[in-house]
Amino acid sequence: MADRTRITRRYLEAIELDDYKQLPGGIFNRSFVKSFAREVGVNEQEALEAYAQMAREQGESPDEIPASRQQSRVYSNVDSSRSPLVTILLSLLILAVISLGIYLGLYYYQRRTQEASVPPANNNAPPNSITTTQNSPTATNTTPANAPGLNVQVKAKGEKVWLRTRVDEEESTEITLSANEVEGFTANESLTLQYSKSKAKALEVTVNGRAAGSPTNIKGSSLVELVINKNDYAQ
């Protein structure tokens, strides 16, 4: 009833016992009596008249009954005997569980993002390879020794092309070019390209603005390795 009427339990008990001196007095008493009567199904006007008659019998005016000074009582379902230390430990445990959940969520999100960004490996690429150097044994080197580095652009013409690349002495990396996608590489001394022989015609290589041929007549291997050197790329 205290929850429904918004009247504290102490005041409700005082109304039930006709002990109106426990109420705050004045118009609050009448308001409490009306709310109490409405909740228990009693006519509000009759309840107010009964309250006024009881107040007069006690020698007080219904609107001037003074409230006695008593210490407020708080009713709660919480066990007051529980140590504050237990409450603190429970709070820390809940906070730790929430923090762990947030950390795991971020970890798995970052892991899935990294996995999605890695291009799939080309399982069709054979393990064996043969190396072909864009070089002619009888050609004359027409590029000065102090020529600038290599600026190579590789384009996949009309279909996807898997590549394994190595710039100078760095670690090899694998990429898959989408149809008509162009990838650029810059090297100081050399650039190595590995690709499937079946994709040679779908690969367009440009070195420092000059088109380079892509070997297709390699026998005994389905994986071609094209090495482009700084000092003889023009040949």
C-alpha cells in the first residue's frame, strides 16, 4: 500500500491506529487520509469526516494537529547485517566481469577485421617455378649505371591475377589483382614477380613508363618468375 499511495509505512500505520499526531499535520493529514480511504475502498468524504471527529475528540483542530518529533524509520528489504566489505567485493567482481566482456569483444572484432583484410592465397599456384630474366646475352646495356630506381606498374587485364612480389631484398608478399586493377611498385635495384603461366597474357607490366614483355613460352613449369633489374630493364 505504501508503494501505491506514495505514503510512508509509518504514516499508514499511524492512520490505522488513529494516531494522527504521528502525521506531519495540516493539509498533509487530510491528503493522507483521502489517499488511504481511496486505496481501501472507503468513501473519501466519510473518511475525512471521521478523521475530523476523531481530531475534535482529541481536543485538536483537524488542520492543526501538531506532529510529534520522532526519529524517521526506514523500511527496506536489504539485509543490514551484511558487511560493507562484501558489497565492495561484489561491486569489484561485477566491474571485472564487465571489463573482461568488453576486452574479449574488442579482441575478436579486431581479429576478424585483420582476417578479412588478408587476401586469400591462390591454391592453384604450383610450388615449382622457373626464373626468367628480362635480359639478352648479346644486347648492349644502354642504361647508365647511375640511372634512377625502378618504377613498375602491373595491371590485370580483364581477369584476376595472383602475384608474389619481392622488392629488392625485402620479404616476399602475395597479392591478388582484381580485373583491370593496377598496382605500383618502387625498387632501388630489382623487382621480382611470380605468377601463373596461364595468367601471363592477362598481365601487363610497365617499367619506368616502358612496356615490358611477359614470357609465356616457358616449358616444364606453370609458375613464372620475372626478375626486373635496374641496370638492364631497358633491354
